Amino acid sequence: MRKLTNILVTGGAGFIGCNFIRVLLTKTPDFKGRIINLDALTYAGNASSLADIEKEFGGSRYFFQHADITDRARVEEIFKRYDIDTVIHFAAESHVDRSITGPEAFIKTNVMGTFTLLDVARNYWTETRADGTKGIRNDVLFHHISTDEVYGSLGDTGFFTETTPYDPRSPYSASKASSDHLVFAYHHTYGLPVTLSNCSNNYGPYHFPEKLIPLMILNMLDGKSLPVYGDGKNIRDWLFVEDHNTAVWAIVNKGTSGEKYNIGGENEWTNIDLLQRLIDIVAAKAKLDPAAIRSTITYVKDRPGHDRRYAIDCSKLKKELGWKQSVTFDQGLERTVDWYLANPGWVANVKSGDYQKWVEHNYGKR
Ligand SMILES: NC(=O)c1ccc[n+]([C@@H]2O[C@H](COP(=O)([O-])OP(=O)(O)OC[C@H]3O[C@@H](n4cnc5c(N)ncnc54)[C@H](O)[C@@H]3O)[C@@H](O)[C@H]2O)c1
């Protein structure tokens, strides 16, 4: 039986991690343990995203540790201090465009950081057994969060399955692919109990506004133009963030050690069709003229090496662990737009820093 008592969540101040922590502490009655959120608070991390959680659970079931996953001494100290028995590893440099302009940070965090966590976990969880031999405890788990981008790009048909060969094309996806291989290497070589998930594109509250959906929502609200890469026909599969997180929790509880699981929305959209749908929702909710918003769509030079289509086959997760998506795309988009309209303070906070400089560097002043 897995303990799941003292869970180290890395990257818990980021988009998916903060949603995961909130759901686990507020909507998961079967979880009675503690969460230790280890986050370096890079440009993408916001401690304020969990201010309500800190207030309600801080010091009892929720502990924030400002640390870098590449800092071995700090990671060791955190394992010891909180007697960590489970790692759920979200922390990463996560934005493909940034990996093209500055790949080094991706190699450091995604490859070296994952290695550091794995190695500290292996050491901390090694015990001496009754017969005097040493081995890794079997009540512990290292769950690694990864992406469907490790599989490369699809043509018009077909889906990524768990056996699709890896074919990463950007520095981001190559760094995530490396981290996936390290996770399985630690399982096969040292017997570390691991599970891994490869998920499609997430959307929802607390999403940093450099990513497509929040960028477009906020540009619409600010009356700015809507930049669309290339011909707008690249296809992504979209999943509401809470559905990603219920899948992660199902895998952590019931997934087989040494196995990987694809997570997806079964919800493919071209970027331009998604944008048209989003314009209707934002215009209706914010009482704006949809035609005026549509006139601001601007096709911009395509991202180098832009993968054409991702699509996920998540039938293994559905069949073996009984997971399914709970939110339709329209429901998820509406909840997301409502959240951005209700949280201008959070938006102003994240937009005040490095983000604005980055947008201007990549898209120019608007
Ligand atoms: N967003 C998606 O659509 C998506 C899809 C599939 C998989 N993923 C994966 O999910 C995970 C979380 O993605 P996200 O969108 O929440 O990312 P994010 O960029 O919003 O958050 C990443 C978090 O990690 C922290 N972090 C970065 N480097 C760190 C370091 N060296 N040490 C400690 N903390 C560090 C940041 O401060 C931030 O809080 C990533 O591993 C990503 O590859 C994301």
C-alpha cells in the first residue's frame, strides 16, 4: 500500500500544480495527509495563487518551501524535515517559445532538476531489510508529470498511445523526454517505484498568460490584437486542468508502478477554431462586440519547428483506472473566462513582471 501521507508537490505555485493542491486539500476527502509545495517561484510561479490555501491549511496540512529542484542539499533537507513518502513532480520550465529563445534553463530544471529529485528520493527511500539487504521501500511513489509533446507531431490521422516512440522536436519537449527516460531508468535500474503521465494541453484558472487561451482572453479584454501562429491550423487536444489533476490522483492511488498513462481531453481543435469559439464566449460575458474582436486577429510568423497536430489516446487510463473527463470544452472555457473576469488582481500581479518584457520581446509593443 502506498502511504501518500507526506506528499512533496514540486512546482505547486505554477498553473497545474496550484490547481492540483487546491483540489487535493479542498475537494478530496479520501486524502488526509500533508502537502509540501517546493517551488523556485520563477516568472511562472505565484505564491499568491495559493493564498487562500495558505490561510486555511498553512502550518497544518500545507507547507511552502521556496527552493530550486536542482539544489540537492535543499531537496535532501526537505525530504528529511517532512519525511516525504510521495513525490508528484510538476516543476518545469514549460513554455515551448521560451525553450527556443533560451534552452539552457530547460535542460537545468527539466533534466538536472528531475535527476536531482530522483536521486534524493532513491537515497532517502532506501532501507535495510530484515535479512540485511538494502532496497527501496515499496510504500513510496515518484509520479512524474510529462507532456504529449515528447511523441512529436502527427499527420491528419492517428493518436499517440503509451507505446508511440518518442520523437521530441523542441528543446522543451526534448528536455521533458529526457526526464521521462530518467524516471524509467531509476525504476529499472534501482527499483524506484514510479508512475508517469503524458498529458495534452491544459487550460483553466491560474494559467500564466503567455499560453494561448489566457493570452487571447486577456488581449480581448484589453482591446489588443490576437496573434495567431502560421495559418492557425495547428491542432491541439485540450483538457480542463481539474480533469488532468483527477487523472493524476487516480494514477498516484491506483496506477501500476513502472507504467505510463496518457491523459487527454479527446477534444481536438485547430487554434483558429478555438479562438473563434473563445471570442463568442468572451464577447457574451464581457458584453463586447464579437465582430470588433474578430477584426483584431493577426496571423504572425510561425513558431520554428511548430508541431502540426497532437492527439491523445487515453483509453488505457479510462479502462484500467476508471478515469474520465468531467467537463465539456464549452463548460471549461466558460469557467476559465469567468475566472479571469473575476480575478483582475491576479492578472495584474503576474503581468507586472518579467511577462510583459517577454511579450514585448516576442510580439513587439502593442
Ligand atoms: N500546461 C500544459 O498544458 C501542460 C500539458 C502537459 C504537461 N505539462 C507539464 O505539467 C507540469 C506543470 O506545467 P504548468 O503549465 O503548471 O507549468 P508552469 O510553468 O505554470 O509552472 C511551473 C512551476 O514550476 C516552478 N519551477 C520552475 N523551475 C523550477 C525549479 N528549478 N525548481 C523549483 N520550481 C521550479 C515554477 O516556479 C512554476 O511555479 C510541467 O512539468 C509541464 O511540462 C503541462
